[in-house]
Amino acid sequence: MVNKATVVIGGGIAGITSALELANSGFRVYLIEREAAIGGQAASFCCKATEVCTKCSVCLIPRKLKEVATHPQISILTNSTVSEVSGKIGDFKVEVLRKPQYITPERCIACGMCAEVCPTEPKAILPPSPEAIPYCYVIDETRCLRLRGEKCNLCQGICPTTAIAFDLKPERQELSVGAIIVATGFEVFNAREVGSLGYGRYPNVLTGLDLERIFNREGYLKLPTNGKEPKNIAFVQCVGSRDESHGYCSQVCCKYAMRFARLIKHQNPDVQVTIFYIDLQTAGKGFAQFYQECQESIRFIRGVPVEILPTPSSKLEVRFENILAGKVERETFDLVTLSVGIAPRKDSWDLARILGINLADYGFFDTKEPFNSVETNVEGILLAGTCQGPKDIPDSIAHGMAAAERAMEVLEKCQ
């Protein structure tokens, strides 16, 4: 008999969408997430609306998180990874390794007392993000003195609900399912790899992900060095995309740079914003019109920044090749944001080996056919979201739905 339960590997926006589509159609779903909370990268993104919605779709994530957390057909396994898979479509056996979380989500009331007494710096106990599910403090094993073999019991002693337990061990669980959806997401390109752009050396050089988290936390932008509002800001496009190692377009960088530029100008019309680009990706419903509107207040320079250096006045000098002028020029800015791209996860090879599926060029998971973006070379194992290739939030949601629909189709055919 065909098992109609499905494992979804990855609790980001694509995986959550797939899980909800399946669960709402009556299928049992096991949602496996390697981190302590579901939501993925997009859970830390900010709304970029000005006087109008800019259609970034971040607002959809909290609602979907609440739906998946309360759905009776969905079991969420956080701190978990897939260690072994056997069987075939309709009858897969999936072994899941669940690491101890040390703080029990059902008991944690997020009072923060444990973090207050934690003696390490930076803290070994981290607060949950506002949208985290489960909403629970997390212990960083690499920083915790107790877990590194030293004597410390401060957090466990002060916890009012006895939610902290250090004697927990990893657990293994076998799941029997009919189909598997891989939705493991992406990694943000490490801007430190482009040393000439100064990320990690100059505090006022940020990445797009830094900007997401700053606006999500603070609601406005200020200089990391002195807390003042920047007056002259640059965005540098295609950092970690369209180079020798990453010969693809990440499809999201131009969109989030323009949305942030509009948001910054909306908050302070006197701020000067410049976007350096090779060429612009304006695909997507209404985005070409959005680009035209941005040109009214934002300066676009077709040029490639090759070096960022600090000036004696604590500003940043950007040396760039002006493609249209055919010469190298220099300009100074208060703050520079590197629009980093989407990179495949470094652990994709390990999961591909466990599942028996192929990797494509650059390290994303490969599909069986060029024009079929959800099916892999193993029948019954499907792909959803950015683990298959770069996508923005709306496209990731659509891809998650497509993967779920295909899973339902192949399971029905197996009967």
C-alpha cells in the first residue's frame, strides 16, 4: 500500500508552502528543519513598503508560519537533519537525526533571565527572532561553557520553568513516507571573499542581508561607526553573482537594492542614493515600471566598483569603472551596501549523496529535465525553492506549491 505521508526537508518559505499545500489536501507532512526555528532566511527580512506596497512579499511569511505551526497534519522537527534514506516512491524510509536543543520549547517562556546571567561574551544563549517558531531561546554550543566541558550552571539554576537540561542526547527517528520534497534553501554569498570591497574591515560597508536585519530590528538606517544618519549611500550590484565562480544571476539583488533605495528616500528625501550596476534585472510583474519610478529620485551608474577604501574624513572612496564613460572614476560615500547574491548551500553535496540526487552547475540541485524545475533523477524526490536555483519570495512560494502539487500527483498514480 502506498504511503501518502511526505517529508519536506527545509523549513523556509518554499518548504512551508509545500507543507501547507499538502496538509490542506489531507496529506500527513513531516517538516524537517536543521535550525532551532522554522522560517529560513526570509524570516529575518523586513517590509520595504513606502507610501505604497513594493510587493516584496515579506508580509506573507508570519501568516504562513502561524498556519504551519498550528496545522494538525504537520509535525515540525527542528534541530533535525536527514541522515539516511532508503526505499522508493510510495515507500521511503527516512532516518532523522535530532540534535538536543537543551532548552525545551514547551517550557521556555522567553523571559531572558538565562541570557542575563550567561557569562560568555558574546552570549551563548540567544533570544528568538520576533517571528520564530517555536518561540524559544537557543543555546549556541560553540560558545556555551558547560557544553565545552567547563563548569557553569548559571542559566539552568535561574530558569523559573526548569526548561534547560544539559543531559539530553541526540535522538534518531525513522519516518515512513511516500514522497520527499527538498527545500533546503540557500546561503548568502560571503562578501569577505571579495576583499577589495572591504566587507568585514570597514564597518560602514554592509551587505544586503545586514540591511534587512537592521531595518527589521531598528526600522531605519544609521551608520555603524557613529549612529548618525548617512547622507550619501551607494549600492554595489552583482557581488557574488555573474563572476567566474558564480556565473549566474541571483535574480533578487536588483529588486531588493531598488526597494531599499526607495525606502531610504521615503524616510529621508535628502539622502543621496546611487546604484552601481552591470545591467539590471527588472523581470517580474510591474517591476519594469517600478524601475522607471526609481530613476526619478535614485542615481544609476553603469559601472563596476573594483575597490573601496577609507578616507581621512571617515568616508568611503569607491573606485569604479564607468562603463559608459570608458574610464575609471572615484566617488565618496558615507555608507556602501554590497548587494550579495544567492549561493548554494555548502552541505548540498552531502544531502545529494544521501538522497541519490544530482547536483547541477554551481552546486544547486539538478532536475530531471531542463523544463521541469521540480522533479529530480529519483522518482518521488522533488525540489522546491532556492535549493534548485535563485528565486525571490513570490517565485519560491510558487515553486513550493508546484512541488506539492507534483507530489500529490505522483502519489495518486502509485496507488
